[in-house]
Amino acid sequence: MLAISLVFLLLATVSAGKHDQYSGYSVHGIKLRTQSDKAFIEELTQSLDLDVWQVGNPESRDAQLMLSPEDRVAVLDDLDKHGLEHYLHVADVAKVLEAHEKEVNQWKQSRSGRLMPFNDYPRYEEVDAYLEQIAAQYPELVTLVNAGQSFEGRDIKYLKISTTNFTDTSKPVYFMDAMMHAREWVTTPVTLFSIHRLVEDLRDLDRDLLEDIDWIILPMTNPDGYEYSHTDVRLWRRTRSINLEVSTECVGVDANRNFDVNWNTTGVSQNPCSDVYPGTAPFSESETRIVRDIIAENLNRMEIFMNIHSHGNWVLYGFGDYTLPDNVIQLHVLSAAMGAAMDALKLPAAEWYKIGNSAMILYTDSGSAADYGQYVGVPFSLTLELPGYGNGFLVPPQYIEHINFETWEGIAVSARLARSFYRARQ
């Protein structure tokens, strides 16, 4: 009994100190009045490599910045000089992370043996086991593909779901991926729930989605970063690649700045410790090369690439340098329809979805996955940012089921619209 007590004491001690690196960090909300205020905040965050918890919009959505004790006084002074109203949103990030970890653990324990992976924050091994299980149980519909390995050697797998084993060229391909940014835990359950609804729980109203569309679903693009966000640093965003010629202290690359489209031109940092460090070259990361290769292999039929992120209730299309694709009207129509479908089911605590060009309504960036998809010829290449309910990246697990349900409705609407556009071009 004494030994067991000591083990629990040791685990509690480890857990209590796990988030100490964020002790004293705070999150501050900032009220934006104009687009020039928004531009000022974007410039400030890029110059100081600040962690953005929420991108603001003038008079509709406050910006939120996480500040270290070293940066706090200077940043708040800059905000005051600019005449920007600000307030304390989170007093101590470490305490919030500890509370979130406790909440997630309690959620798992209270539903022990009854939780499906798509209603939980499953670890890499659980996601892998679910993909293997679905492929084994439904071989007539599902093909499991091992696309390669992450930097740390984890298999990156995806499912191909098709009634015709991808042989019917009259059917468009819908490709969705998630967990490109490691701390965005709520993204993977959406992809797993999509698999569930297409395969395990196919309903009559959705039969057309399975029969008329081929699906590629990649639930975990960045497994190394995801595991690290569980074991070490909850707010970890990047991959976990090591390049000693660049840095002996910092590892990883922002995977969503590592694609070969306007690479390393805007919305990035040359600091290898930055969360928006784009790497030494496009596709320097094995994880981004896998996404690239999936797109290339299926480009002749790929109608939608949905790059799923969290958080903020956005449906965004390219390009991140303010230029617009030739089919921008169709992109906006499809994005708006998707957003409206999700808004129709939203919880009161959620923001309304905002739709538009990523640079115009969010921020400038380069080397993003969605921009790359659009650039190489995917007609509808979108970034979907899921709800945060005011909790940033730390979405309480009790919201997962609703996010899955409302997002699936948006996915279904986007799939049907894209299918109609695809047929019109045949």
C-alpha cells in the first residue's frame, strides 16, 4: 500500500510541475477598433514572436496574446501608447493548463470503457488502433494506407473510403487532414467522427456521400508534436524534427508554413524557436511531404482539400498574400454554405463562423497547406478553424461531441456542393 501511495505521489508531483514553464505567463484580450489596429497587432506579434491565442477582428472579436513575464510590461505599454483597450483574460497560464489536464483525465475516467475515440482526445496509439480496426472490419469500403513515417519514426496512416476502390473516375475525391498543429487537439476527433459516419454509422440521408464521393481521411498529420503536447508541452505547435545546423536548442517547424507556395515570404519568422518558423526549405518535413504526395496522387479527381485546425470559427480560402484564386466566387459560395450549416447548429458560447480570404480576414501567411492545394489545382482548398468556446486551444472535452456533429453537417454540405461543381466540369 505504501509503494502504491508513493507511486501516486510521484505521478502527482510530475504532473504538478509539468506546466511550470508557463508559470507567470498571462493571456491578454485586446479590443480592436479598425483594420489598422489589427495590422499593428499582427506586426507586434511577428516582431516579438508572441503566441496568438485568438486573432481579432475590429469591433467583432477581441485579439488574445499570451505574454511572458519578460515581455508583459513592454507589450502592454505598446498597447497603451497605441490607445488600445486591453484586459487580463488568463492570469496564470500554468494553472489553466493544470486545470485542463485534470479535466481531460476526469473525463476519461468517468467514461472508462464507454468512450469512442471520436468523443475523446485519443493518443496516437488509440488513433492508429481505430484506423486498423475500421479497415479490418470494412475491407469492402476501406483501405488503410501507411503513407510513411514522421521524423521520430511514427507511422502516418490514412484511410481511403470508397464503394468502388477509387476506380470510378466520375466520382470526386474529398481529402481532409487534421493535427498539423500539435496543440489543436480537437481537430483529430472530427476526422474520426467523419470516418464513423461514413462507415460505421452511415445514415440514409448520407448514403449519397458514400456512393458518389471517394474520401481520403488523414486524422493525424503531426503525430510527434501531438504526443509531445501530451507528455511535455501542452501548447507545442510544430513538428519535432532536429536540424543541428540550424539550432542546437530548438526543434521543429511550423508544418503549415512548410509548403511550396510563396514559401518564406510573409507571416513567418527566421527564428528557429518561433512557432511560425517555416523550415530551411519547402517540404523539409516528412509530414508535409506526405500531404503533398496525397494531393499529387489524387489531383486529377480531388475536388476538396479540407485542412482542419483550431480554433476560432473560420472557413478560409487563399491566398495568404491577398491574391485571389480564379474561382473565388465558387470558393466563397461553398465556404459560406458550409459555415451556415455549422452556424445553424452552434452552441450559444460559440462565435459565428466568419468566411473569406485568409489574408483579408485573418492574417497574412505563406507556405500554408490550403494555399498549396489551391495553387497546384485543387478547386476547393480550404482551412477550417473549429470552435474554441472561449477556451483557446484548451477545448473542454464535453464539447467534442457537439463539435463533431455540427462540423460533420458542414462537411456534408461542402461535399455535395463540390460534387455538383465537379459534375458540371465533366
